[in-house]
Amino acid sequence: MKSIVLATCLAAGVSGTPVAAAGPGDRYYTPQMVARATTLTRALAQRIHFNEGQYLAVKQLHLDMLTERRDLEILLNGASDEERDTQLAVAQRRYEDALTQLMQPEQLVAYQELRSNFTAHRIK
């Protein structure tokens, strides 16, 4: 009986393939979330030019933001559009505040320029 339980646990562990992120809280991220956070961080780093420490902090921030958005979408399933928009806007503001705190003044100027020139049709 123990071997069946052990085999089931091993199979479940292999098939789920969560990825542990280095950082406080020992959260687990799916490979898709890690890939998305990496893509977001690289795209921003091409324009803002982070140092290595900033790059890692911004990537962790992106992982946290993606996790929070996923959790909010699950939590707010069935909520009104207004409630969902309000909660997502609060999460977005927290992300923006945390991101700007990681930047140096010249990076912040570059980020604000990037945001002011951003339009939805440029998303790929």
C-alpha cells in the first residue's frame, strides 16, 4: 500500500512541474509564469537598462504580480466587473509603486517616457 501512495505522489510531483523561485516565502510558480516574467523583465530591461540586482528584483516583482493577478482572478470569479476592475487596478498600482522604487532617477525618466509612448497596438 505504501508503494502505491509513494508512486502516486511521485507521479503527481513529476506531472505538475512547479518551479521554485528563489526568494522570500518559498512560493511556487508554473513554468509558464516564469517564462512570462522573464519575457516581461527582458523587454523592460532593453529599454531601462537594469543592473543585475535590479533585473533579479524586477523579475521577482513580475512573478509576484502575475501570481497576484492569477489569485485575484480566481478569488473574484463571479464578482461584478466593477469589483474586479477595482481590485486589479489596486494590484496594478502596487506593482507600479514597487517598480518605481527599484529604479534610479534616470531609469524612472526612461520608464515614464516608455509609458507615455505606449499604445495597445504595439503589444506583440
